[in-house]
Amino acid sequence: CNNKYVEAQIGIASLEKKLHNADSECAALNELTKSKSLQIDNHESRQRDLESRFQSSQSGLKKIELEHAKLQANHHQLKKEFHLYREHSKNARHTAASELKLAQEKLKNNYAMLEQSENTNKAIQNELKTTQAENNELKIKGDKLDST
């Protein structure tokens, strides 16, 4: 009877040790889950910031495109006027040429701004894709941890 009691005590001690190990492992997993949750929150915050910056950049791009179209129309109109002025007088031709040159400079500057804005949008889109991919990976890891 004493042997069975000793065996039972050994079994209980073994189970208690396993329970302690499981508690320790559970605590470590909880800490890891908290850490991953913070990482996900940080990534989501960064993603929202990037999305906001992207929307702002898109809005700026649309304004530039509208200004670009206006400048193109103005450029075309100035070309027409230039040809008319050339027929009427030397002074009128000079004035139209100056306006045409100014419109061409504005158009050139607008093209540069448009290209810069498009490059910025591409960079933001790439950063947004990277952040979304990181978020998805972290969510998958978090889901795996939650399921264990």
C-alpha cells in the first residue's frame, strides 16, 4: 500500500511539474501575443497614416492634372493668338511670343510637378503594399498564436 502511495505522490509531482511548465509556456505565449498585437497596432497605425498621405497626394495630383489641362488649353489659345498677332504687327507678335514662352515654362514646370507627384504616389503605394503585406503576416502569426 505504501508503494502505491509513493507512486501516486510521484505521479502527482510529475503532473504538477507538467502543469507548472504549461503555465510558464502559456505566460510566455501571452507575452508574445501582446508583443505581436502591439506590432500589428503600430503597423495598422502606419498604414492608416500612409493611406491618408496617399489620399492627400492623390488629391494634389488631381489638382495638378486640372491645372495642367488648363495650361494646355491656355497654351493652345496663346498659339492661336500668336499667329494672329504676327499678322497685325511686330509689337503684337513680340507680346504674344512672350506670353507663349511664359505659358510653355508654366507647362514645363507643370510636367515636372506632375512627374514628381506621380513618383511620390508610386513610392507611397509601394510602401503601402509593403505595410499591408507585413500586417497580413503579423495577423497570420497572431492568429496561429491565438489558436494554440
